[in-house]
Amino acid sequence: METIQMQVPLVFLVLPLFVFGAPADASGPQEVTITSNSCKRCCDSLDAPGSSEASPGRNSPHSLPYIIPEVRPYINITILKGDKGDQGEPGIPGKWGKEGPPGERGAPGPKGSKGQMGAPGDPCKHQYAAFSVGRKKALHSSEGYQALIFDTVFVNLYSHFDMFKGKFYCYVAGLYFFSLNVHTWNFKETYMHVMRNDQEEVILYAQPSDRSIMQSQSLMLELRENDEVWVRLYKRERDNAIYSDNVDIYITFSGYLIKPSLE
């Protein structure tokens, strides 16, 4: 009985040393042998008398092993996280993948702003046009249509007006101004058209009268290259005539380019 009383307090003194003050070179669980007649292993059954694996009786001199589990400290990793590092250098580009199918046509975008003025055009091409011609002879129209031919030149820049055909040929597309002036004949009708190609644009008309007067017509036309502008007389059931005296010029036809086309 004295032996048991001396060993039990020793167990409580040795046990904290293994839990809180284990040696630094201990890498695994430590096995402590405690001699006590009243100790049993945790896996032994309390209700299995006569079993060969049951713990010995109180008076058994056998010693029982006691396993102390390893105690590892808990470390909070979040408090050990450092600051964000600098961005690394770009890696080597990978290989190009296969080309995909073309996508659908997108919606038209907004209209862009007006561009800058282009460079000057070809200096060899004239950007001017002007003519002014007249007629000294009176004219009586024949049957049907008749072109008005002129015999006097005031201005014919770059010879754009053909005096033999009585037509102005457009070599510089753009906006033009034209003017036609005639003198009517007593008791005769004056019936004329300013033509663009084969299309009547404006008419100059005067009814028969007992006195002759000056008549005029003017217009602006936007011409394309190779357009023709000329004056046509048309005889109906009445005589159609324009007056002149072979001395003064009563009949004039003029035109000039106001602004060339940008196209």
C-alpha cells in the first residue's frame, strides 16, 4: 500500500513535463511507462472478465504503456501574408490559333466629318471657260428646226465655242451662266429655245407686233463634261425671224463658268 501511494503523485508530476516541456529533439509521440495496479488501457473492455486481452487485476505487477499525442502549435497564415509584389515581365507570346470564320456585316456607322481640301488639279487642264459671240445678219427661219449661227467673236476662251456649228462645248464641268439677246422683227414672230444637248431649257418668245423690240433670256445650268449648249429657232405656221442691219450687232449669245465641279 505504501508503494502505490508513492507512485501516483509521481505520475502527475511527470505528465505535465511531457505535454508542456517536451525535449526539442522529440519528433514524434512519446511513450511513458507508468507502473500502477489500478491503470488500464483505453482499448480494454471493462466488462470482459476472463478475456485474455483484458487488463490484469489490481494486484498485477505488469506495467501499462501510456501514449501522449503530439502537440503542434496553430499558426494563423493570414497574418504572415506579405504585400503584393510588382507585376512580372510579359511572357513569350503563344502560337496563333486557327483563323475563325468571317463575322456578319455590321451596321453602318455614323457619317464622317468633311475632309480637307484636296490638292490642286492638273495644271494642264483649263479651269476656266467663257465665250461671247454676235450676229450682224438678220435671220428668217426655214421649215422645222434651225441652229442659230454667229459671225462675230467677242470672247472665245480656249475655243470652247464652235463658230461653224453655233454650239458651246463643255470641257470643264461645273456651274455656268448663259444670256441670249435678240431684236424682234416688225409683224413677225420670234420663237427660240436655249438648248442643252437635245433638251429645251428656256424659251425666248415675242408675238408679232407693229414695232420691233429687244428681247432677252438668261439662265444658269450645271453642265457635265461634253455637254452642248446652243440656240435653236423653230418655225410654226407664222414667220419666225430676228432682226439685224448688217452694220450693228443686235444678236448676242454669251456664257461663262461660275464654279467648276469638285468631282
